[in-house]
Amino acid sequence: MRKTKEQKELAVKRYLSGESATAVISEIGISRSALYLWVKQFREVQKDKGNVISIVSYKRLQGKVKRL
């Protein structure tokens, strides 16, 4: 079963706040590699002037700019 964006973000936040990967993946029923992929996707990055954006959002915006 596919997970919603909100479910993915919650799993990532739990993991990044110190909960073990084993606990997170066993509770929501995903693979360890899926969790690590989500962490990579949702990790926040600093951009100019202190703005914070997730990698997923940044790539989505890049695509929009290219289409303009």
C-alpha cells in the first residue's frame, strides 16, 4: 500500500528526532531502504537568505522554472 506524503513526512520526522529506523519501519510496514529514500527526499536544505526548502519541493520548483 502506498503511503501519503503526510505519512512519509511523519516517518522521516520520527527517524530524524532519534527514533530507531527499526521501530519506524516495523510500525508503518515499509522497508529500511524506503525510509532512507524518504529521508533523502524530505531533508531540508538551506537556500539563499536563510530560506529552508525540502529537496522534493526544490526539484518541483526547478521543473516549473524549466517549463516557463
